[in-house]
Amino acid sequence: MAEHESLEFGKADFVLLDTVSMEEFMANLKLRFEKGRIYSYIGEVVVSVNPYRAMNIYGRDTIEQYKGRELYERPPHLFAIADAAYKAMKRRNKDTCIVISGESGAGKTEASKYIMQYIAAITNPNQRAEVERVKNMLLKSNCVLEAFGNAKTNRNDNSSRFGKYMDINFDFKGDPIGGHINNYLLEKVSGWLGFHIICVFHLQLLSGAPDSLLHSLHIKKDPKAYTYIKIGGQIKTSINDNADFKAVADAMKVIGFTGDEIQTVYKILATILHLGNLTFGVDGDVTLIENTKQVSVIRDLLSTKEENVEKALLYRTVATGRDVIEKQHTTQEASYGRDALAKAMYERLFCWIVGRINDIIEVKNYDARIHGKNTVIGVLDIYGFEIFQNNSFEQFCINYCNEKLQQLFIQLVLKQEQEEYQREGIPWKHIDYFNNQIIVDLVEQQHKGIFSILDEACMNVGKVTDEVFLQGLDVKLAKHAHFSSRKLSPTDKSLEFDRDFRIRHYAGDVAYSVVGFIDKNKDTLFQDFKRLLYNSSNPVLKGMWPEGKLRITEVTKRPLTAATLFKNSMILLVENLASKEPYYVRCIKPNDVKSPLLFEHERCRHQVEYLGLLENVRVRRAGFAYRQTYPRFLQRYKMISEFTWPNHDLPSDKEAVKKLLQGCRFDHDVAYGKTKVFIRTPRTLFSLEEQRAEMVQRIILFLQKVWRGALARRRYRRMRAALIILQAYRRYKVKSYIREVNRRFKNVQSMKDYGRHVKWPTPPKVLRKFEESLKSIHSRWWAWTLIKGLSPEETLQVRAKVACLEALKSQRADLGLQRDWEGNYLKRDSPDTASSFTLISSMLQRKDKFMRVLFSCNVRKINRFHKTENRAVLITDRHLYKMDPLRQYKPMKSIPLYNVTGMSISSGKDQLVVFHTKDSRDLVVCLQGMVPANESRIGELVGTLLSHFKSEKRKLQVNIASPIQCSMNGRKCTIIVEPKINQSQPDFTKSRSGYILNVPGN
């Protein structure tokens, strides 16, 4: 543990919590987030909280700090987990994987990008061109997949709508040689059309593509012109769309997409937009396309015939035995078919892009007999557990995916822990955890699971409805402990009859609406559309639809349902992950408003629960909070014991560690494995750290002492010869000077001015600094002699005048230093109302508990309606009060002094002062009503407040400027001082940029 973070940032590893509870966990997570520590550990799991701001912790210097280090040697970071996975792969020749999970907006995609960047940065030290090409393609593929697989949503500007698993292949030297991507697209189960088929690249295309390209695609830059985008609600574009579009286009070229392939991608995206704008009407019994111009545009983009496009949109070809008939769509069926076509085109496009990238980046011509073993690091970036107000088929699939991954997570962590304990010969303590195998079986079990019941409902003859599916669930799962519906639980009013069912997930109960389950599960695309696209003259588009070559009369196998496809892909994914050594990144979204400061406790607690982080802490501890190899433990803590510092002479490091811990009386809290020491409680580790910190300080002081002694002796030898020669003469000159000073200042205490008039003798050159010190001592003694007889009130006044002089010297002419400073002037200036002021002042003192009045005066001020009015200000040691003299000094407003950040005054003779506050509601006043009339009180006000703030060890910023900048009610404005002839009293007037203070000009 070469570097520990201070405990002011909380516990860097949750395993070291004093007590394992949700409250302790959340408190530590919140503290680290507020202190800017977005990464934490749970053993070898990284917990990442989205900071919602740019952080300078991913640069080349940070990469070098983590390169080749052990996981525990540096503070928690994504780079540490990436390096651990890379080292395990390279050193032990093991396949590894990094599983990144969390909900939308938690930072999964960013985490995967940083991990990819780190792996790219630390590989290929010999700068081989082929390896650089592969690394570049892997990074560029990330850019392309984000553009086509992510969407701009209200929750997230770059929301991943697909799960991605990327295998990066390495040769025996540890350099990347290729990769493979598996995608888990949610489009097949999309309920909200625009949310999924309108990807980030759609908006980049509309806003960033050149006009010539947009013209060829028959689209315009306005996103609001396209129905699908408006349905999804995503009409927000970015100023970076132009650069982003170019970056994606360049990335596709770098990866190896041909020009024709890229143009086909553009055409398919444009076709989806045009399809959304198609509308259907009725003429008698005939369904028509209302905007036929769109059909010709779609025909042009798809490189097919216009009549074929129109026919596929309005008719469906049905085979009945040997006969083939054309059935005309209703407007509702036509709209349904249009949307199904758009979704299917987007899905095929995305899957084709993934397949095309795989064709280019996969390892080619690799012979293990020649090149050595091919090892893999897998990176999984997949959607996290979701609970919305209305949960449909897509949330059901996502949550099933997370059940599978959570099951694997707990099993693998338990397996790793058990294996380590067995290797070290430490007894394993049984850990209770939620075994979600029962929920996985509830969803995927053959013939009994929800997916099987759904597929069975889809295969029924006749009109199949979602309600029929729900009835099947009620019949077959009536006795299942983790399933319920309104029919099975009639008193549960949170569920609707014939609509909702509830599953008790490991992360909590989730209610699902069966509305749309049947449609989303079946292949809803009519065969006519597949034939239409297969018959395109565009070879790329034609290749995306191979099943279109089948005739309508040919008997084809029923296509697999979305549920079966998703279940099969999840089973394969889990099997793939289980075959590798896993590392985990758990991403947490701190709030829904993308604030870098807000930590919503309940929001985060829910994520901690469904990510199973507390169970992970319990499994990791398993009785021992910390474990470390003997050599590394000694390297860190050997200075604590006299038997191990600086080096031990015991038979082994294990014996040395035993001796050290016995000397610290921690032997009862540890267990000794074959290669590691296990510490049971975090308190023991923190105690060791405290002892180490104390000893390190002593060691440093000892080293400093030895080194400083050596330096001093060296300097002494060099100087001694010169000093001996000069010593006699210097002694004579010094004594002569001191005798002369003593003679001249012998009777200084009896002098009228305490020796201020005495001329100092000229010192020898060597004593010039000594003379300055003597003069300083005399000046301090002279000042102390003058002020030691002052009363406390006079002392405060002197300090205030000194503060005023330091702040305003040579910047204002009249500071009022020659007169007494009374401070509380309202009694003197307004004798008629002095009693009212005294009464109010006493009342405020009882209410606000202030000790003394610093300053008071009548003022002219500006109100929030830009009108000027007479007021009075009273400044105490706690508040600044604004009072109405016409209403017996009734307090109008009070500002706590800790909210006052500064003052601004001009350099003229006016009495303008601006009090700046933290909330940008500055107070602008001009002192008036002075007796005598020409008395200046600005210096007194500034000095008094400066002296008070200094006594409370706070800083008050004083600005001397003309004009003065301020902020009133959150609005920036400027105040200018102008002399005006025949102006009897200072007054404010409104100006374009703020206000003008007119002062008497004669």
C-alpha cells in the first residue's frame, strides 16, 4: 500500500468500513463524491460515481502513475482496474474481462472509453506500425458504435441503447492484434419509437453534414421537420455536431468502410426520417398515401422501383395454400407496417455496421504454433437495472440481463474469495447473500419461464392479446414466490387488472405492464418489405436482407422471437464471461439533473442495492477486511518494530510479520496464510497506518538532522579561515557601534518624543541589517509606549485608523484621521429622533445578540424599483441593518456580516460606498446628513469594518475604482460619480448602464 488517501476523503476501499451497513456505505460514498473522489474500491471492484464535469485525471501523466502498479498501490481509478486486467492477461496468460454496469447516464460508456484509451496507451512500446493500426481501429470503432447505437435523451446526451461486449485479442508480447464485438441492441424490443431509431448520428447528419450531401438525401437541417424525432422528443442539437459528424465519417474511413458503404449508411438513415413523415388517408374504401412525393424520395434512396415501394406500404401479400392474394392495409395497418419497417431498417443497419467492423478488426492469419497463445481482454458495457413509472418488455429484458450478470458477479466473487482462502490455508466463513437463481429460472426456464409462456402465447392460433399472455402467467406461476399479479393478489391496488404483473427482483419489486409484449416479441415485419429491400439495386442494402429472396409460397421456418434471441444471447454472454477472470466497474448516477454538486441519497441508495454492492463488501470481507503478501506488508510497516527496522534477521518474512504484529499487540486480530497476512478489522489497519505515519515523520526528521548537520559542518570548514581573519576587526567595529548607540539612546525614556529626534550612528557594513533590526525594535517600543496607556475604545479606534491608512493611503484625500471616530452617528446627526433609534437599537441587540455598534449613518440609496430614498444604515459586529428614519428607524432589511464579501468606493470626495454580498444583491448607498456637513466618513467606515473583519480572521476586499461595478438583484450595473453645479445634496439618477451619483460641484 504505497499510497493511502487521507481519511478526510473517506475510506478509499469500502471493505475497510468500520461496520458493514447501508448507512455507513452511503455516508462514505457521499463524502468521497463531495470531496471530488469519484472512484472507490470494494476489493478489486471499482465503484464509479458520475461527476458530471470534466476532470483532469486521465492524462498521460496519470497513465504513467498507474502503469505496472499493483491495484492497491495507487488511489482508486479506472486505470488501476484496466492495468490489473492487462497484467493478469500478460503475466499469467489468462483471458480476462472488465464488466461495466450501471443505469443510463451513470457513465458506463465513458468508463469503457477510458479503459480502451489506457490499454491503447500502455501497449506497443516498440511502436510497430501494424499494432498502431489495430489500436487505432479499435478506438475508432468505439466512436462509430456510439454514433449509431446511442441516443440523445432527456436523461442523457449520449445514452447507450445497446449493450456492447468487445474482445480485444493480444499476442504473446501483450500487443493488440484484433478484436470482436457482440452487440445486444434493444431496438427489437423498443416501445418508444423515436427514442431508439433516432440515434446520435441522425442529429449529427442533420446539423453537421454539408449541404450537398443533405440535398442528395432530400433532407434539410431542421430536426423539427421529422416526425420520428418529434415523437422521441429529441430535437436538441449541439454546436459540436459539425465536428462530430466529420469525426464519425473519418472514423468509418479509417476502419475500412468503402465510399459506397458510407453513402448507403447515409441513405438508410435518411430513409428512416422520410418514412416517419409518410401519412396515410382513405378515399372511399381505398387506403392512399397522402404525401406521394415522399414515396419517390424513398424509392430513390433505396434504389428500387416507386410502384414497389407504394405497393409494399399499402398492401400485404398473403399465401393461402397455392393461391397468393394481395390484401389492402387499413390506415392503421399501413402506419404499423411503416413503423415496423423503420425499426427493422435501423436494426439491420446497426447489426451490419457491427458485423462490418468485426470483419475488419478480427484476428486474421493467426497461427498459435507460430505466434504463441492468443489471449483476450473483454470489455462489457451494458445497460443497468431499470425501474420506470411504466415498465414494458424492454425493461423486463434489461432487468433479466442484470439478474444474470448479478448471479455471475456474486458467484465469481465468492469463488475468487474461496479460492484465495483455500490457497492460503485460512478457514472460509459462510456468507449469506441473495441467490437470484430462482428469478433467472422464473424468466428463462424451459416450458415454465416467462419467456417460454410468452413464446407459447405468440404461437397460438387466432387473435392473440397481451391479456391472454397475462392469463397464462397467472395460471402457470400462481404459486411462485417471486411473481404476483392483481388476479393473484386482489388487494394490491398498485397493480391493474388484466395489465400488470410484479416480479420480486434482487434489486426490489418491479411492476411490468404486459401492453405491447406480444407485438414486441414477434417478428412484426411483413415479408413484402424484406422482398422490397432484397430487390434493391444497391448491393450493400441487398446484402442486409437475405431472407427477401424467398417467395411468399415457400414454407419458411418461424423466426425466433425477440425473447428467445435475447435469452440465448444472454446465456452465451454469461458463459463467455464465466470462462474469463472478471474485473468489475460499478457506475452510479448521483442525480437526475446532471449536477456536479448534488448527491441524491435515495437515488444512489437504490442503485447501491440493485448493484449488490453491500453484498460484495460482505463477501469480500468474509471475516478479514484486508490481506497482503508478507514482503509488501513488511516494506510498508517494518519501521514500526525494532525487530524489522531497517532489516530483519528472522528466518522468513512471515516470521518477521508475526514478530511485528505481536509487538503491536494485534496478534489476536490477524491470521497468517501461506503467502499473505489477513487482518480482520479495519481498525487494526488504521492503527498500523497511524503508527507508520508517526514513525515516518521521525525517520524523516532523523534524515533531515543528519543531512543538515553534514551541510553545516561543510559550511563551517569553508568559512572558518575567513572568519578568523575578520573576527578581531569585526569585533572592534561592532563594539564601537554598540557603544555609540548606547550613548545616544541612554536617556531615551525621559525624552519628550522618546528618542524619535535622535540621529542613528552610521553602522559598519556588516551591521546594516542589525541596524535595521534595532530601528525596528525602537519603533515598536516607541509605538507600544504611546499606545499602552490608551483605553480599549481608543485602542479599537487606533487599529481602525491603521487599517484605513493601509487600505486607502494615497488613494483618497480626506480619510478623517485627525478627528475622533465616534462610529454611531445617528444619535448626533438626528437628535430629534435619537430616542427612537436608541429604542430600536436596544431591541435589535436583544434579538440578534450583537456586542457593539461599529457604524451608523443616514444614507441615500437606490431601491429595487430604481428610485432613490432616504434610509439609515446600522452596522453591528454581526449584521448590517437598513432602516427607515421616517418610521422610527424600523429595520427594513438585515444582512449578516458573513455575507458581505467586499466594499467598493471611489477615489473622490464623495461618500459613495457599495457593499458586495455573496448572493449578488449588492447594497449601494451614499452617506449623507453629516454634522458638520463637509465631514468625510468613508475612511472611518472602511477602517472600522477592516479592523473588525481582521479581528475575526476573515478577509474583506476593498476596491477603489471609478466607475464602480456592482450587481443589484442579480443584474450587473455600473455606478458613475459626476459633479453637478447647483446640486445641494448627493442624489442618484438612472442611466443606460446603471446609475449616476450627482454630487455638488462647487
